[in-house]
Amino acid sequence: MIRTYAIPCKLNKTICDELNLNSGRIYSHIVSRHWRLLRQKGLWLSEKSLTKLSDLRLADKDLPMHAHTIDAAQQGFFKACKTTRALRKAGFPEAHFPWRAKKFRTTIWKNTAIKFKAPRGHPKLEMSSGAGNRKIQIDLSESLWAMLRFVEVRLVFDKKARKYVWHVVAENGQQAKVANGTNVVAVDLGEIHPAVVGDKSEATIIACRARRHQAQGHAKRLASITSAISRKHKGSRRFKKLVRAKSRMKAQHERLISDMEHKVSRAIVNVAIERQANTIAMGDIRDIADEVKLGKKSNQKISGWNHGQIRKLVEYKAEAEGIKLVLVDEHYTSKTCPNCQYRHKPKGRNFKCPACRFQSHRDVVGQVNILSVFKTGSPGNIPAPSVIKHSVPYDIRRT
């Protein structure tokens, strides 16, 4: 399996800044040249032609970078264009092609610029900075000595810690496990409770109200500091200080939310392992925020709900355990009674059927109906589980 490992960077900050500045200049030149040609001559050059033009301009500049590191900076624009085309083809016409210049950009060393060496029993990674330039070395921890191969290395600036770190992408040689069962568990993602996961016998409500608390608090703090920035003269010392504070605040929030999402996704996979499942059926809510008009507060909650990231984390963690993830249409799964199939829109967190008086947790009903859709093609054909558990993978009071 290929994984990314973070390693502290001991390089001088001036050298790191210069490397990422050069990567930003190379990327920005590709962007500006592309749009200038399109605007003036109506030409949309291919990746090969535009890269060749960029190489001609860079030929007289002695950049302390490996040729394939320069290629990685240039290819960033074309990868972004490919993503935009895919989004437009998938039905998102508002997706824009990259047009902004970047002052700094993460520098990437490909495997052709990386060598593994072990002088005197101390393994290191040696990365080329171009012919005639001093090579960059990274001391490896013992856990990375047995890697099969190193795919690439990135020089990343940590906005919260205000320092650089190495992101080493390596193949660790581990193989995906084989699932120890044939059961199917369903997952209903939620904005209040991140997920309810289980089968027809048992459901586990994964609670993480700290995530919602942090999201709401961050939105208020962001609005406050943005308002303060708008009252300052652009370019003043106070303006720059507030912009830096805003950047640090956003970076800290992203790290905290990422930690919560990792713990929630791990809890989902652990329940699947416990229930001896080889398949996770997850409700497909990718279009839940499209053209919603639920009011100012509800729109903010829905648009800030990072369900896509949780889905991706669950997918790669489940894959390592030999469990596959399947997306299931979740229409009417929270409205259909699993006891009598009567449909109505529930209020609050409890589901109360007006037809048969059945009662259960609203998200548990959604979970068992997703399982019903996966197995039978429609909701309401599998009764709700009798055993309901609660799990708190992240408690802000204990951190």
C-alpha cells in the first residue's frame, strides 16, 4: 500500500522559501502564458507545446531544481485542468479552470530525483537539486527503513506551526487484509451525528458533537476577523497582521476537523470489522447541498458539512481491511417506516410513525433503510435493529 508520512524538515527556512517560490514562479508562468495565448490568439495549446514554451523561458535561468521537479510544478496546471473537465462532465458547469498565479507552491521531487542511501547504517533520502547543486538529505526514522520504494517527496508549509515539513510518499509493502465475514453493514451519514453504522441486528450511533461545535465557532470567528480586515487599509501593517492571523486560524481549524474525521472514519470501519462485514453500504449524499434553500443557518450547516472527506477516509481505511465501499441511493430512507413502509417527514431526532406508532432513532431508521435499499432495492423491507449502541470516538472534554 502507498501511504504518506510526515517528517520534520531541518532545512533552513530561507532555502525552503526559495524552493517553493521557484515552484510558484514556474506554475504561475504556465498559467499566465496559457491565458495570454488564449486571449490574444485564441490558442489552447496542448500540455506538450505549452511545457516546451515554458522550458525555453527557463533555459536561461539557473534554477537549483531537478528537471523533473520543474516538470512537477508545470504539470500542476494541467492536472487542475483535467479535474475541471471531469467536474464539468459530471454535471458541475460552474467549475472553473485554474487562472490564479501562486507566489508559493509545494515543491515535489519525483522518484527519479530521489535516492535511498545508508551511510554508516544511518538511512537517508538524497534528493537532487539539479546538476552542480548541493543535494538535499532527509534523515529517516526506523519505521521508514524497510519501505519498498519512495514514490515522491513534497516540501509542505504547515500554516499552523509556521514551519516546513516533509511529506514522504512511500510504498510500505503491506497487503490489504481479507475480510473475515460476508455480512453487510449500512452507514447513514449525518450533520449532527457523523454516522450511524450497523446491520439488521445492531446499530451504533457514532456521536461527535464536538465537530459541529467547532464548525459553528469557527464560522463566527471567521466572520469576526474578516469584518476586522475589511475595515483596515489594504497593505497596512495591521491588515497584514490580521490576514496572517486568519490564515493561522483556518489552518488550526482544518487540522482539528481532520483529526475528528479520521477518528470517526476509523470508528465506522471498526464497527464493520466487529460485525464481520465485507461490504459497507453508504448513503450517497454527494448532491445534498445542490441548490438548497433552507434558510441562512441551515444552508451554512449543509454547505459546511464535510461528508465527502469522511467517505474518502472510510473508503481507504476499509480497503486496507479487505472491505469494499458501495454508495446507495438514500432517497426516502429517513422518511420510510421500516415497520409498515408508511412515508412521512419526521420532526426532531426521533422517528414516530403516525400509521403504526413505531418509534426509533431517526438516524437508525435511515441506516436500516439504506441496508434495505442495498439488499432489496427499496426502503422499508428490513425491520429496525433492536440493539442500539453509542460510540464517542472524539470527546473534546478529554483532549
